[in-house]
Amino acid sequence: MIKNSQWGSLFYLEMTELCYYISFTFGKTIVMYQTLLAAIENGICTITINRPDKLNALNKKVMEEISAAVDEVYNNTEIKAAIITGAGSKSFVAGADISEFIGLSVEEGKELAKMGQDIFFKIENSPKPIIACVNGFALGGGCEMAMACHFRIASSNAKFGQPEVNLGLIPGYGGTQRLTQLIGKGRAIELMISGNMIDASTALQYGLVNYAVPQEELLHKASTILQTIISKAPLAVTKCIAAANAVFDETKNGYAFEVDAFGECFGTADKAEGTAAFLEKRKANFTGE
């Protein structure tokens, strides 16, 4: 089905239960969801949580679609890396949709936490790099989602926090663990039990984010970094992510994982190409094989 718009001709590619795909004539693919916007351009998929009237709060549908979007990152060979951000200028994700918590039993609460953790584990363990572009409030589940990404870039107006104690709750989507890993036990406990927020400059000081930039530069900064990353050997990038994640996986010996991953690289075409290009003083042409 051909459709014209102010941006040029569009054509319908595929319909699924959760989304459909539109490809622009100039090479940009749009993946349409109900609560997300997703665009693929130059190998980078930008996933935008699109509930600005609710400060992009996470409800069941958003979580379902985030899971589907991350599956797309895993499986779509057009995608080499991804960005997660929020619609508007006020909020990345201001937390969970608290109205969905009303009336939940103990077991249902556990199921909710397990669902959130499973989706965020999928982000964390993505073989392709996923950056959080935090463009405002990142509170509760929003902070937890940002921390599940491989690293974070904040706009100057960003605010981070785990304020669940104000609701008689604790972080449930991995926040107690990842916040402690990223900023240390003392700072993490203080933030969680006080419910206080920190600004972008403090998040940078704590190591929670890699960069703090003006909001208008946020996506450009992330795209620039990702373009550098996707020019490298894809299999080596994947193994770097997996080896770093092994540090915090009690089922794995990180050093042994590194030995195996390092050795496996010697069986790849990318290693042969990379070393040859270095010795021949030319740019490597990596194929991910």
C-alpha cells in the first residue's frame, strides 16, 4: 500500500500483532506501536516512550511493547544499536502507572516485579548496544529502565530517583541491584530510603550517567557515539557487553568468560580483517562474521 506524506512516499512493509513497519524512500524505517515511537535510521533504532500526557509512565501495554521493540533490536539485521528515550521535554519515564498497582495481591506483586525484571534483563543482555537518553524525569521504573541500558546520557534537566518508599514499596524491576552496582552501596541506600532525586550533574559525578548535555544535543550525542561503536567489529562489541555483564552474574566466572570470549574471537572473520587492516594501515571492513 503506497501512501504519500509531507516527508515523501511511504510503503507498507509488514503487519504484526503489536506493530507495523513503514519505510521512507530515503532509507528511514518507522515501526509503529500504540505507546511507542520507533524509527530505524543509519543502523540505529530510536525507541521513544510516547505517553507525554502521563509523563511517559510505564503501564502494562508500554512494558509489553518495550519487550517487543527490544526483540526487534535483537532480530532485525538492519538494526546495529538502539536508543531509548521519552517523548517531550519533561520526562524520560516518570515511573510506573501506579493505578495498576491497586488491589494486587502479594503473588501478583511478585509476578509484576518478575515481568519487569525479565524485560529489563533483555535490555541489559542485548547483543547490540542500547543507550538510554534521559531527557527529564527518570524515576522509579524509569530509572530502573535507564540503568538496564548499557550506559546513559542525560540532558541537563534530567532527574533520577527511586522514590518507591513514598508508596510503601521498594524498587522491583532491578533497581536495588543496579543502582548499588552503578553508584555504590552507601549512595544507593541513601537514595532508596530517602526517596530523594538527584540532578544530572550529580548523576554524572556519581557515575550513573556517562555524559550530561543540553537537551537539544542529547540524541545527537548518543547517535555520534553509536556511529563510532557500530563501525567496530560487531561480534567483539557483543562479547564486550557480555563479558562486562558477567561481572555481576553470580552463575559466571567473569575471568573465565573473558578467556573463552577472547579465544572465540580468533575464529572470526572480523578478527582476521581487523588485524590485517591494522598491519596494512587501512580501515577495517567488518562483516560480523
